Amino acid sequence: DGGITQSPKYLFRKEGQNVTLSCEQNLNHDAMYWYRQDPGQGLRLIYYSQIVNDFQKGDIAEGYSVSREKKESFPLTVTSAQKNPTAFYLCASSIVWGGHYNEQFFGPGTRLTVL
Amino acid sequence: AQSVTQLDSQVPVFEEAPVELRCNYSSSVSVYLFWYVQYPNQGLQLLLKYLSGSTLVKGINGFEAEFNKSQTSFHLRKPSVHISDTAEYFCAVSDRSGYSTLTFGKGTMLLVSP
């Protein structure tokens, strides 16, 4: 089945530790995205990548880092510089096709709790 | 840049009653509009989208939405809700470049009770 996988579903870390969230897609999509979701805040864009080896900051990139070494994979690292990392993290992907609509497909999410 | 306002954070409704979830957007350019649904602890699923053409858009699970350009609105409606419609609903907007990211509203929690 084609889709987006995020692992793990639940993740616990101690304050001050970096943690990496996994996102893999087998949809052959060019673009991938990371969102953060907090209660009552909707989804806010952290980083996105439209092509391998290139990525752009979203609205709330501070304290996060990403890499895009392979088309299928877009891992997100939550660093110790992120002041309030506890949240639900969603990964998405889409085709990139200028001038056309590109639906974003979402993974099931990872809930990160920093203790 | 675009912005989205979902006017209600929670909408309680009884089963089989009609419901409307409100969404207004702001943009200096023409946009695409979307409604997504999120069940607890899951990712988002696309309900429906407005790209062009008819302003009344039908989606999955019996939902529909109407694009009103003059009022910059894209309200979601369902004539008769089920318990299983209990979820959070997000309105989103993007520009028409094809390279744009999505801007989401803060969400509306639909609570359906028997």
C-alpha cells in the first residue's frame, strides 16, 4: 500500500535531549512537509522540502532541523533549543507541479512528550 | 500571504441535526480552499476542495462546502450528522502557484451527541 509512515507513534524524551522523528513515503512525491499541532493552534509549518537536498524554513523553524538526502525520507530533529517541544508532529507529502493543485497527504503523526 | 479564520472552536450538535462549520480567509491573490478532518490521534484526511468552477463543492461522508468570493468564506455543511462525525475539522488555503504551502485555520471540534 502506498502512503506515509511516521514512527514511533509515541515518543518520550528527557528535557535537553535531541530527538529525531522519522517520516517515510512511498508515493513518489517530490515535496515533503513537517507540521506541529498544539491544542487550539491548528497546524503550523516547521520545514518543507520540494526536492532532494533542498529545504526551506516554515513559520516556526527555530529549534528544529531537517535533512532530505533521499526522496522518500524527511526526518525532523527536535533540538534542545526548542523551548516547548511537547506536541503532535505531522508529516505530509505532495507532488510538485507548478500551476496545478497539489494535494497534501498526511501521515498518522508522532506525539512527542518531553519530560 | 494568506490567513484563515475558523470562527468556532467547538460546535456541539445532536445526532441527525444539520451543522455548519464556518471558515473565512484572507488573501491578496486567488486561492485554492480545502477542508480536512482529523479523528483523535490520527493524521488529516481531505474532505473536499475548491479549485475552480462550481462554487458548491461536494466531498466525502456527505459533507459539502460553498465558496463565496465576495464574503471570502468557505463554510462546511452537512444536513444530518452522525456520532461518527465527531472529529476536528480544519479549513486551509493555498495560492494557485502549485508551489505554495498550505495555511491552516485553528480548527473546529465537532461534538455530536445522541
